[in-house]
Amino acid sequence: SKGTYEFYMLKEIDEQPGVMRHISQDYLDENGKPVVEQDIVDAVADSDRIYILAAGTSYHAGLVGKNLFEKFSDIPVEVGLASEFGYHFPKLSKKPFFIFLSQSGETADSRVVLKQVNERHLPSLTITNVQGSTLSREATYTMLLKAGPEIAVASTKAYTAQIAVQAVLAKAVGEKKNVADAKEFDLKHQLALVAEGMQQLVDGKEKVDELAKKYLAKTRNAFYIGRGVDYAVALEGALKLKEVSYIETEGFAAAELKHGTIALIEKGTPVITLINDPATADLTRGNIREVESRGASVITMVAKQFANENDDIVLPEVDYYLSPLVTIVPAQLLAYYASKNKGLDVDKPRNLAKSVTVE
Ligand code: M6R
């Protein structure tokens, strides 16, 4: 039940620190070693390429997952939109392994791909929130998200759970393969930092409400920009905002704006800028100046180590590879308040269903 919450979306955003602790407890032992079915670890470790297939928010979680698997498992990853992949398979590697990300486990677009994977007798894993769901039953293996039921149409805690579970699997596979980056990465400690950081961010939700009131109450459109993993989060932040507030929002790689889209920046156009990537933090600051000089209203969400007193949201310091877990929280809150402040039905945006069972 919603309890004292007006909408499930906010309840589910607030539940995320608990979901992170739950995943850490269930999927990591007291020494921080991943607890994952050995057959799954062996099958992924044996592959020469991972193909991650999903739709919507789960696709965005896959884009983050690519970074985790390449870093910690040392296996190349291709991320695909299930709806495109299903009818246009790329040339596969010699030993592919397929991962399906799906909160509901019922998405028709993903089922089409899995059907073909099975016809080719290739190994697969479904990472889902719903035990016994179709994608779980039809894949070779299943890992559960353990996020608890997600009711709001806009996915929030399933996204962060998908990233955390992928991190567990990436570390398990990397340890098996003796990858130094996996062995050295203290995922248990990092997930504890993430849970703490998420808690700080949800506790600071009034500040996000103020930003929504100031910048998003009247605007027709908005942009999210970031680089590296922040680009992946920019796509998800934009989807969240547009689906619940109906503000036309696009996510961009920060440097791409100047290759065309900057033409859309007018006085007051909100540009939400994400900065966690040490390699490009200064460059993204440069992109902020470019849009500000064209009149944009910039909202910054910046990791503590790069933040200054003018930044709107200071993100707690966590490992760069896990930073999407904290960065997305204020983005989810911004979408929530933009929608609620317009008097919309936050949990049931128009034209949308919780699970999309048609192609
Ligand atoms: O249940 P799934 O994770 O397979 O669903 C995929 C998408 O339909 C879903 O993420 C959708 O994009 C949400 N409305 C996003 O908030």
C-alpha cells in the first residue's frame, strides 16, 4: 500500500536505499564475495561477448551495465533495444551470452529476441523483479532484483536494482576470471556508501521540489546532458521527466549539443547537467558555459569532488562506476515534483501501461 504517500512513485524512490542494502545482504557474503549461482558465473565467464537486451528504463540500466561488465569482467558488451534487435540481429560473436533486463519479465519486445536466442540454442539470463515471469521461465538462468513490487508506471527502484545486480554479476565473473579490477573492487563497501548517499538525497527532496517549481513549472521542453556514465543517466533522467510531466525532454552526450541541438536553446530552456566523470568534468563545465551564453537555465547535479558553491545538487562521493545509482535519485525526484506540481496523476501517466506486452 501507499501508506502515507500520495503516490507510489515517491514511495518507490524513497525505498531505494533499502533495496541497495537488501541486494548487498543477499548477493554478497560477509567478506564481500558475490553469492551468485555458479552455473551463471561460469556461463558468462565462458562467453566472448555479452549482449544486453531491454526496453525503456531497463535499456538505460543496460547502458550502465555495459560499463560494469567491461570494467570488472573484461568482456565486451553490446547493448540493444529489444524491439530493434529482434528483427535485425547483428553479426554475433562466436560465444555470445544474452542478458535480458526486465522489471516485469513480460515485455513483448524482449520476448521476441529471447525466442530467437532459444531457437539458436544460445545461453541467456533474465534479470527481473518478478519470479516466474515469462522472460524468467524462458531464459536459461534467472537473477531476481529483490526490489519489491513496483507499482508506479515510471520505473525507479527497478532501475537502481538492475544496476546493482549487474555490478554483483560483473564482479563475480571478473573474480572467476582473475580480473584485478574486480578483485580489488570493494562492492560491499561501495553499496553501503551508495545507500547512505541515496538516503541523503531523498532526505533533501525539498530542494529538488524548489528546482522543479523554479525551472520546470512552465517550460515546454528541457535537456539532460552528461558524459561517460552520466550520458546513460541523462537518457534515463530525460525519460523519467517526459513520461510523468509531459515536458518534452531529451538526453544528450554533453558535447553533442553543439553539433545541432544547441539551436533549440532559448532564454530559460532548462539544461540539467550531470557531472561525475573525472575524465571529462572540466569539458562538461565548458558545455554549461556554451548553453548559458545562449540563455539556458542550467541545473547542475555534480559529484562532491567536482562541486562548487553554485551547484544545485551535490552528489555524494561514490565510485564513478556506481555513480548512476546516486545521480538518478535527484533526477527521479525532479520528474516526480514536475508532474505532481502540475496536478498530474504521477503514477499513471497518459497513454502508458506498466508492462508493455505488445510489440
Ligand atoms: O518491465 P520492463 O523493465 O521490461 O519494462 C520496460 C519498459 O517498458 C519500462 O522501463 C518503461 O520504459 C517505463 N515506463 C519507464 O519508466
